[in-house]
Amino acid sequence: MDENVLRNVKRQNIKLEAYGQLQVHLRGRGMRSGSDMILGLPGESLQSYLGGMGRLIDTGVTQIHNFQAMMLKGSEMETRLSSEEYRRGATGPTHLV
């Protein structure tokens, strides 16, 4: 959920305030919700990952699913430029410690 990490992988998320309002609406209707987090994205640190997890929990989401980042063929992370850039550490750690 860190803006720099999202830029690194050319992704966007719903604004946290709007997501929190959605959670209130779902709970009001007796519904459960789920959200996904991706562990180990380029530029992510332990601190930024845990901070994002905390902000997500604060929205009232019912379940959080964690997935490991993967370099899939044809994805942005798989491109030669991106993978070399992240291996050099130009954007920070590519794994959590």
C-alpha cells in the first residue's frame, strides 16, 4: 500500500478512505470482506509492509490474504530493465528481512 512501491510495479489501489467507507457499508449489511496483500514487491520494506497491513486492518476488513510477489512472464516485474534495476537495489530491498 506504499505509494512508491505501487509506482514501482505500476499499480494503483482504491483510496483508503473510500475503502473504509465500503467496509462500513458491507458490515451494515452483514457482509464480510476480503483484501489481498503482496509480500516482497520491489521497494517494499518490512516497515512499509507492516504499516500497510495495519492501515488495512484499521479499515475493518474481515480477511486479509497474503501472496508472495512473483515475476511472471510478460509482467512489468519480469522485464529485463525492471529486474536488473531491482536486483541492483536502486529502489530499495526486493525482499523483507
